[in-house]
Amino acid sequence: MRVELKYGSGRVALEIPDRNFEGFVSLAGRPEPAKSGKALLAEAEAALRRTEGFARAVAGKTVALLLDDATREEPREQVVPLVARALQGAKRVLAFVCTGTHDPSTADQKDLAALLGRLLEATELRGRSEVIVNDARAGDLVEKGRTRRGVRVLANRRTEEAEAFLAVSDMKNHYFAGYSSPVKNFIPGIAGLETARGNHAMALDPLSTFGRHPLHPDPRRRDNPLADDLWEGTRLLLSGRPAYALCLFTHAGRVRFASAGPVERACAAGIEAVDREAGVTVAPADVLVVSPGGHPHDESLYTAQRALELTKWAAKDGGEILFLAECRNGIGPPEAVENFYGALAAPLPAVLESLRGGYRMYAHKSYKFAELLLRVFAVRMVSALPPETLAKVHLRPAADAQAALAECLERKPAARVLAFDDASKFAVHVAEPADVPS
């Protein structure tokens, strides 16, 4: 069986012997929606304009438009003209690039800010818009209170100018916040690093996982302490100001779902779409091949790890993972080099023990990586990162994916191999073989 998996801006081809092939999971194999992406977007924009209170909330007002940052995939050339049309009655639009804890100074973020500026200037908002790249480390943040769990809510000071908010979110599964959603555009999207640090400390709670969110349509799946804290912090940030959302699910630049309206309603509809489009149940395999889905999902080790967390239980205990992630931007944000990468360089049991002394920003990533590395035989990684950089954190560098797979099969000739493309978007549930849908 020949499969192709995204890697950076290209693809990696892999030949899996038929006797070992367990399956290949990719968004590309999903049925096409009944309507085109253009039609879905047009319907969502019309629904937004019809939403009770929306026209009044934006007419003659300063509106904060919250947009995903460069580590997210979003069809911006299609979306920006649409939201500009919906916001044409606004006096001014502040377009925030919601970087959250990500580095705002990378070339990708700068290129995105420039692109957004050009797109907005070509719309009805010409001369009335401004692009702001959020910097969570800035010294002039505004405080908006504390959540019930004691997290101090700090926000970009420019958000104080906004009289209403419109968040655009290309939604997907998230390994501890439940879902990447419009809520995350607020916190940590336009929040301060201290806020993200307090909230992310809850990432180690077993209930802080994918598939659970306080806005989930299913009441049985609303218990996620980290996501609940995000939603509470968002309401503090808003301070009663109206908030709306345009929620999308996309693949390869194509819109497969769109919903717009008040943030709670649009987010709930988006969650249903993510569950439908990107939930899969599989039997655990001996060898798991994982691609986050190419750039920007594999732009750094920090970003690419999401794919491992969403798929990791599809690897048997003692199995192997072949991880294909380019990481053209290196490890990740500057602070992550110390608290994520540097911490992971310690002996793995010591990594787990290190959090007993208290949470440090990004430390949840080293903790979860260590848990995975202790459970499986090895994580072999094909990456642009230097081999010594990978080996330092207990990853086995692999120059060639096919050769790495051959080594896995040499160790266990009868191994069952399961491959995931677009893994940063899937929620992977495991079951005994008899329970797996045909």
C-alpha cells in the first residue's frame, strides 16, 4: 500500500507492505459536503447579518475582529472579504492576529499581518482597519479580573477600544482545551502570558482533553476544567460587550462547514461539525505513522506535538511511532526552548517528577511528551531539526521515512501499521478490533 503524507510544504510517500497495513486515515478521504465552500460562507455571512442585535452592535462602532494566527490553517482570502462585508457599517475595525502564547515575531506571523492588511484594504473597510499582532509578553496589558480558579485575566490593552467583537475560528480538536474554537481566540489569543500560564496549568487534569467543552451541545461532554476556565475568562474580558463568531471547519483551504452568530451558538454548531468531520475510532496498532498535516501544522516542534497528543492512544503500549514533522521554525516560542525542550532533555522519570514543584509555562508539553515516550518503544522522527537536537530529547532521528519504517518492521515483522495524515485535526478514540466501524 502506498500512502502520501503531508510534510512541510510537500509530501512524503511511504510504501507499507500489504501484510502489515492496518489503515490510512486522512481528511482527504471524507465525503464532500453537499454545498460548496463559497455557498456555505455566503449563508453564514447572511445569517450573521440577520442575527438579532448584530447590526446594532457594529453600526458606527469600533469592532475587534479576532483572526487565527499563522500557526493555524484558514482560507483568509475567502474569509476576510466576507467578514468585511458583514462589518461594513462599523466605524473602525481592529483586526487582531490571535497569537496567544506563540511567538509574534516569526516571519510567518509578519507575513500574515501584511497579508491581512492587504486583504482588508481591498474591501469596504479601506482606510478604516488596523492589523494588530498580539504580544502576550507586552508590558501594557489591561487586567479584567480573576476566574473562580484564581487565574488573573490580562488582555491586550487595545481591546479596550472595542465596543463589540467578531471572532473567526477555523475549528478543530484540541488535546487539552477540547476544541480550537472562538473562545481560544479570546484566551489565550489576545491575552497575556500570565493568563495563559495560569490556565495551562490545568492541562494535566485528565478531564482537560479533546472532545469536552463547556459549550458542547451534549451536556455529558461539558466537563473540561481548562476549557471552562477559558470560557469564564473570556466573559471577564468581554465585560458585557457583545461577541459574535464565524466558525469554520476546513481542509486543504476548502470550507466544509460554516456557522455564524452569537459566540455560544456558533461555537456549539462548530463543535458538532468537528465531531462529525474529524472523529475516528480505531484499534491500537503496533506502528503508528503520524503527520500533523504539513505547514503550518508542523511549523515547529511545539506546534507539531499536538498531532501526537491527539493520536497517541492509537499506538499500542510498547509500540512505535513514526512522526513526520518538518519544524522549519525550530523548537517554538523562546520560552518553550527552556521549559518544554530543555525540560524534556532530562531523564524521562525526572521530567514527570519536575512538575511536583509547581507548574511552569510550557511544562505540560514536556510532561505529556515524557508520558508518551515512556509508554512506547520509540518515537522515530523525520524532521528538518538537526539529529542531535532530536536525540537530546529522546527522539530517534530518521533521515528517511521509508528506512525508518523498515527498521520498525525489522524489529517486529508482523507489526500492524496505521497511518494518520492531518493528525492535528483528528480526535482519535481507540477500541477493541470488534468495535471498530468497518
